[in-house]
Amino acid sequence: MNKRARKIVFDYLPHIVKTAIMFNAPSLYSFFEIRPTSVNIMLTNRCNLRCVMCRQWRQEHKQELSTDEWKKILLDLKKNRIKNIHFTGGEPLLRDDLAALIRYCKENGFTTGLTTNGMLMNEELLNALIRSGLRSVAISVDALSDRYEKIRGLENTFGRLKSAAIAIARARKIKGIDAYINFTLMNENIEDFYQVKRFADDIGLPVGLCLLDKNSSIFDLDDNKNRFWIREEKDIKRLDVLLDFLKGELRKNPRSLILNFPSLEYIKNYFSDPRQSHIPCVISQDRIFIDPYGDIFGGCLSMGVLGNIKEVSLGVISKEKKYKDAKKNMFYKRCPGCSCGYIFNIRHMPGRILKDIATRIHSVMAG
């Protein structure tokens, strides 16, 4: 049995079963609780862009954890059976120890990914990171040319973004890494998606659709709740046009998108109902966040700090009532609501999985 098949049989399918049991029988939650296997490490809050929808670059920057401190934390995570590490920021490439940390992850059996804005990425650096053990890269692209620079807050930056995206696409093709574009959808850039998709198709990267958040510590801004939120009838119609386009793309070239058909329904309802409490938050059970100072947010940035892993082991924190209560509340969407991991959540619901399969089969048969 190959690695992918083992993952489906021993990880994915058990999670689907557990999700169904816990969601339909909350009294059994503690018996079927899903242990986290992934950690998003926010290496730094510093950033070399000034994105209009982001709070991180506006925050006061304290003393970040050192390389040695992160290595100790990684050993703690390994001890607690974490398998996947994804480095984010701010902009993680601002840390000059990123390659060393990726190498340390590889040495300790982690699978490692990275989200970057691409401003510091070039082919030489990317190849060095891949040699160190990097297995996946997401690059953030919310528009093209001057529209990109308006959203990302700095002039003369799109050229660097374009070069980085092309280098990442080449590495995906030649070296076999997992790579894709993250597009953050908001009222400001609905029409920009079409150009970004054409750009992604041309260079050979699939596109994932992130949905603007307004509740987490990173995106809790007035503009995100008002100006950038999709709420007016005319803007909802623009969104509907985009969703129709995405349906067509999923039929013609499904591998060009990190989406499925049920996720389009989620997107349609998201801006009027960010919680969508009928869909359990499985991603919050499988993953935790750690910020640049060692604070643990559990699987959701909107639920607050649950402990500090620099001071107390994850194994201890995860047994505390505060952590357990927050984790359970996240699963049942007793939260402000966000779009984080929405596709992951949908892929753990049997009804929506079957609906996606049926829609794809119908699309193929219809020609």
C-alpha cells in the first residue's frame, strides 16, 4: 500500500467517521476526539508588504523566539505526535533561519510547507529550501499589476511577485513539490480573480480561494467588516457571477482549482453566515497555531491564547480544561465564525463528499 493510500485508510477515513459521530452525538465527543497532527507556525508578525486587509504588519513587534527555542518546540511537537509543520507569518522569509528550521523539521520526520508573499523568493532560495526539505509552497496573489500593488500596499512589487510565482510553478513541474496560489476573496477584488486564474493557468499553478476573515486577531479590522465585506445586493450578484465561472472551471479543468462543488455553496453563504454551524470545524481539531512568541491558539485564531509552549509542553496544555473546552467549542462552531480550512471541513462530511462525486460524474457524462 502506497503512502497516499495509507493516509486515506488510516487518517482520512477514520476522521470522517469520528466527525460524523461527534457532530451527531455531542455526548460522545470526548470518546472520539481528534488529536492534532498539524501545526501552523507563525514565525514572525513582521512583513515587507502593507496589505489593506491585514493587521499583522500594524502590530507592535516583540522579541521573537530564537532558532534554538523553535527547535526545542519542534521536539515537543514531535513528542506529541505532530506530523506536519507549515510556516507562515507575517512573512516567514524575513527570518534568516527558515532553511535551518525546515532542515531540522526534515531531520525529525516532519512534512514541511510554507506560505509566502514571494517578495524575497527567487529560484536559488527556493531550491535551497527544497533541498532542506520543503514539500509545499503557497504564494499569495490577490490581483495582478497595479491592482495587486494597491491591495498589497506597496508600489513596484508585482514584478517580484510574478518572478516568484513562475519560479514556484517551475519547481512544482520539475521537482514535484506541492504548490499553489492563495487568492483572498473580498469585495475589493471579485473581478480580479479572472485575471489571476488566467495567470495561474499560464504558469501552471492551481488556485485556492481564501475568504476574507473579519473575526480573527489577524483580520479584525473595521474595513474588513464594512468596506471589504461582500454584503450589498449588487456585490452579491458579482459574487454569483464568479461562482458560476468557478462551476464551469471545475467541470473543464478541476485540477486548476483547490475547490470542490460543495465549497462553492459554502462560499455563496459565507458572507451572510460566516459560522455555517451545520458544518463542524474539523480543521480546528487537526491543527494548532503557534505565534512568534510561543502562544498557542489551538486550531482557530479567533478563540484567543490557550497557553505558551515555550513555558509549558503541548502535552500539558492540551490536557487543561481551558484548552479542551475551546477545542470542543471550535468543533461545534460556538465561535464568531471564519472561513479557515472550510474545504478541509467540507471534505470530512460524507453527504457533501458524495454530492461532489455525483456532480463530477454528471459533468463528465454531460460532456
